[in-house]
Amino acid sequence: MADTLHALTALGQAAPQTHQVGPYRIEERFDVALASVAIRKGRAADVTRAAQAAGIPLPEAARFAAGNPYSAFWVAPEMWFVEAPFATHEDIVAAVKPLFGDAASITEQTDAWVRFDLSAPDLGPLMERLCNVDFATAPDGFATRTVIEHIGCYLIRHTAGAVTLYGARSSAKSLLHCLEVTAAAVI
């Protein structure tokens, strides 16, 4: 009989990895469940009411909103990615779908993305080399889609020293390599 199956991180390891390059810390996150929430035609008011009742923030365009247990960031008109702790929301769709009923389309996203949390006293020098986001003038809570080394990513600026990046899981190693090489070039 074969061994039981074990989950692997996007980087192919049993546990998430942390890399330190000078002042830059790159932490793979494996503990966040992710789902997309898209409003169905004509159902915006229903989705707004359901989200408020459930404590799910639905931030305006280009914004991130933290909550407990749900956080969310805007990805397109009438569409958000919703995050929750993986330990309590492994099947995030099963947790979120009943809250919205048929007013929204909910899609599992957890295994499609790799998440890296970047931290340093000032991420500005690194971010200005990685992507076309004007990081210095972006406010805290800013969220956008951008391209890093030809990889489509979502970037969430928490503070000048804390950023979350979501990139395609299939490009996890390439994205990490880019982050490490660029960080080494900046220091």
C-alpha cells in the first residue's frame, strides 16, 4: 500500500519556506485559503447585504480590507478575492457559498496561487525594480494586478515595509527566483 498523500507548498516542500536577502524577508504562506467572489448580474445589493451580515469586507477598487476571519481585495468590477485562515477554512467555498446563495459566483482559488509576504524596513527600492506600481505614492491598503518578470501577480501594499504578492502557483519557483535576484541586486 502506498503512503498517504501529503500536501506540498507551491514550492514543492512539506513546509513553507522563508528566505532572507539582506534586509528583505520573503516568506511563502501556506496557511491562507482563497476564493473569488463575483456578483451575478443585478445582484449587487444582495451581495452587499450578505457580505455585511457575514463580516466579509468588499473593498472599493484597488483596495484591500482586513477582517476577522475574512479579508478581501478587489480584483475587478464587482469581484474580489476573499482570504481566510486555512486551518478553519480549508474548504473556503463551502464556508462562503451559503452566505451568498445564488447572488454571487464563488470559485476556489487556494491551489491556483502562491503567496509570498515580503517585509523590510522599506520595500520601495525593491518594488520599484520589480513592477510598474508607483509604490512610494501608493497608500497602505492598496491592491492591484501587476506583472513581475512576465508573471501576472496581485500586489497588496499593507505598509511601506509589508507587501503580499500572489502569483500563479505554476510559476512559484520563477517568482521566488526573481524576488531573490532582485533583492540581492538592490542591497
